[in-house]
Amino acid sequence: MFGARCLLRALRSCASASCPRHKPSAKLSVRDALGAQNTNGERVKVQGWIRSVRSQKEVLFLHVNDGSCLENLQVVADSSFDSRELAFGSSVEVQGQLVKSPSRRQNVELKAEKIEVVGNCDAKAFPFKYKERQPLEYLRQYPHLRCRTNVLGSILRVRSEATAAIHSFFKPSSKIKSPEENFFNVPAFLTVSGQLHLEVMAGAFTQVFTFGPTFRAENSQSRRHLAEFYMVEAEISFVESLPDLMQVMEGLFKSATMMVLSNCPEDVELCHKFLAPGQKDRLEHMLKNNFLIISYTEAMEILKQASQNFTFTPEWGDDLHTEHEKYLVKHCGNIPVFVINYPLALKPFYMRDNEDGPQHTVAAVDLLVPGVGELFGGSLREERYHVLEQRLARSGLTEAYQWYLDLRRFGSVPHGGFGMGFERYLQCILGVDNIKDVIPFPRFTHSCLL
């Protein structure tokens, strides 16, 4: 009875004045742990994958990374924690105190009190080895694992930051993001572009954009083609000239790139250092100069006067090939260049007719960039009902596109838009040679590993 009364008094005492106890460990990402200002022994929990293990007589060092940043967090533990399970690639949960590091290599380190192996990794069977830098061609064989490497981790973090930067560029003007989802009772196909649907939305919201996967059945295994890729597309009402449209295109490229460089400099630096030496200077050159503008006709004259022998002989009326695009950019001082006013016969029915005499061009524009070639493609759209009706009739498309003609019947306005291949954009800013290395799961002709 006496013991029960004592226990009751103890419980009441704890209720009135809190009993001393360890605070639960705060869960931090590696990035947040490395940037922590309070390093006075705060108890934290970090989860991630082991990047390296170093065991000394009395001390065990682990480097742990969770993908939140390029840098690893050093974990310092008593040698009693050492175990065969603590191997390169194993997943762990570490609890301990975040303290200031005596080493100059890092500001903080985690003094481990508890290490739990969440998932074992057979280091001998794992296709990547500690301190081995494998070529990108080798990593491509393991699409399900390659994102754990430093280089793919950096590329994909840049991809994520670039996605946010693109949304940020469009957001301030209250541009509406247009979904492209349907559920159908009629034949339907994977989208090649959301442009025509964006024109519908631009007729109500003035400025709209979409950002999502696009599919093209191109029988190509080149370094710049995929069967599935991501496209940024925008449509803007009350745009009456190509310079107005090109200003938005240049603004998107420069704004997104500056945000990426500001928010993940270490990842960009890794790509520039190991994949594309000199790319940093080339990118700065692009950002500090105004993009150039030449007409398609001028481009053809430049190509015809070139001393270089092309696989495809340039002729007025033919499309530009990759070799032509890269030559034009080099000719223009490795500054991105807009090529405008293409032959009408080369372009789709919706591009605005310039009505410019015998050559007969449309108000189309492509942006060519160093190392890649075409990055953006856009045009003013044909807003005049009678002109569009005639072009559709000549192509036998009037019935299928009656709804598109209706947009010109009911409150039509001058408008234009463009699309930017997102993977090509990443190639351009990072200097990655092959488009298959800037998307998590590359799918192209004769290859769909995942």
C-alpha cells in the first residue's frame, strides 16, 4: 500500500513538473544537417545510403548521403559499431549528436549513438564500386540503379531545380497551367504536342503553359532524340510579332538557367568539371549576350558559303539538319541564334502566313543553341478565319478541325506560342552529350528497359 502511494505521488509530481527525459531525435535531411547552425550536440536522426566506410582502431567513419545534395554527411562512431553490414550501398538510419567537426573538410559531423542497417547491400554484386568513376555508357545499362551515382544524382537534382525554375518563370504573371487529360469514347493517341489545346485555353486565360511528357515515334537512336521526353509549351494571346514571342523564349532560357546556377551550384559544377570542361565559360557567354536573329533565307546563304562539306547539301526550301544548326551557331560566335520566317511548305497549317511574295514564308521561329542545335520551336498562329479555312481545305482537314476554326469565328485574337524540349535544355546548360543521360528512364526506338 505504501509503495503504491509513493508511485502515485511520483506520477503526480511528473504531471505537475515535467520529468527529465531525452528529447526525440529530430529527423533531418543530409542537406539540412550540413547547413545546420546549431551544432551544440542537438540530437538528430539521418537516413540514407552509405557512400564510404573507413574503420580505424577505435573510431569508425561513415559517409552517408540521401540524395538531397551532392555532399555527404560524415558519421563518427565508436569502433564497436563496426559490422560487415555497414557496406557501400547499404541503407542506414543513424541517430546521434550533431557537432562541429574538427576537420577542415566539413563544418559538422554526426556523432553516432545508434546505427541501424535498414537494407543490406552486397558490395561485390553491386554494379558500382566505391571511388570508381564509370562512363555514362556503362551507367545506362542500369537505369534502376544509376541515380545513386554522383553524376546522375547531380543531373537529376538539376533537372528538378530546372522544373521548379520553369514553373517560377510562368507563375508571376498568373499564367494558367493547362491539363491535357481526357477520358474517351473515340480513338485517341499519345500526344505529340499540347499546342492546339493550349490555343483553346489561351482564348480564355490569355497566357497559358503546360509541362509534361510528349511522345514521338522517331526511328532514331541519335544523341538528341527520345521516344518519350518532356516539353514546355506556352501560348500567349495578343502577341502580334515574332520579336515579342522571342523575348519570352529568351527570358525563359536565361531566367531558368540563372535560378539553376544559383540554387544547385555544386551539382552544375560537377557536371561541368567531369563531363564538359569549358562548359561553364560557354554558358556564361550565352547568358551575358543578347541572342541573335537571322532569317531562314540568310541562314541558307551562310550555309551555302561555308567551306565545310555537309552531308545534306543546303538548299532553299529544305529543312535545317543538325549539322546545319550547329554550324550556324558556331558561325554566330556560339551565341544562341533565332532563325525566323521559314518556307510555308515546310511548316504546319496553323503557322501565320507572311504573305511575302514568291518565296512565301510563315512567321515561324527556331532557337538554335551551342552543342545541341534546335532547342525551341514556335510561331505566330494563323488567327484569320478565311486564311486558315483555305489551308485546312487544301489539306483535307476541314472536318477534323472544325472546332479549331471555331476559335477564329468567336473572338479571335492574334496569338503565338512555342515549345522547348526539356531534356535538350538540360543537355545545353550541363554540357551532357547524350540526351539519354538527362532523363531518369530513357525510352527510344528498340529500347524500353523500364
